[in-house]
Amino acid sequence: MALKIMVQYRELSIIYDVTEQDSDIYQLKLHGDKVPSGDNYVPQKMVIRKKGKIWISDAEDYPELVTSLTKEISQFRTETEI
């Protein structure tokens, strides 16, 4: 089963597929074929380093999305922690 993460962004539920790119780097790609456009546009790809750095592939700044993603990650629990 692949890892996915869902975040709330501009009143949308956005799902990213998460894959390990390197031992301390993870790549998030937008799940599904439909890409929101216009005011609802979201980045299709992000990269996260385990030390907390987040890169978004687009040139624009997405602080609201990064905040939502950071909040979701910080609340993440494994089955052994529940």
C-alpha cells in the first residue's frame, strides 16, 4: 500500500502520493489526473527533507499550503502510537 497524505488547502482536500526519493528526502506528487486550475491551482509536486525543509516545484510561494502540510505531518501517528 502506498503512502498518501491529505491536506486542506483553500477549502479543498488535496491528496499527495508520497514516495521515498533518498534516505532523508521524500517526494509528494498530486494524486489523480485532475489538477485544480485558476484560483484553486495547487502545486503538482513537492519535496520534503526529513530535517524539515520543504521545496515546492513551482516558482510561486505557497505558505498556506506549507503550513497545512506541516500541521498534518506533525499530527501523524503510526499504528503503534495509537
